[in-house]
Amino acid sequence: MWFVGGGCWGQAVGMVKRSVESERLLAQLDSELVESAERAGMKLTWSACDREHLDRIAATIDRRVHLAGRYENTDPTGRVEILPI
């Protein structure tokens, strides 16, 4: 799933590939919104402020997933090679 990064959906500078974890959360929240709308008998949508918060939450999850992946690929011995200048 692709979302526009850096702001609300459709309002940002570049495209960002979302992690599976953030896609799952956004889909669950969208489902909850649909269910709430059905129970209320009206159409509910995310406000611009809601979309911005959702985007920031998703970006935080994406960053956590990215950092976890980088951590898994580090050298467990902690050895660092110093290269000559």
C-alpha cells in the first residue's frame, strides 16, 4: 500500500512505502471508522487533523520497523573497522 509521505494522504511531497505493520494499523482504524459510521447511521470521515495524526503514527511505526531491521543486521561482536583517511 502506498501513502503520500510527509503529511496527509494526497497532500505531501513524495511517496513513502509503508511497512506491513503500519498498513495493518491504518486498515484496522479505517475499519473501526466504517463500523462506527454504520452504527451511527451516517457517513464518517477522517478530518485533516485526524489524517495528519494517523500519518505521523504510521511514520513512527515505519521508523521502528526500519530501525529493528537495521539492528538485526548489525555485527553482534560490536567490532568496528576504522578506515584510513
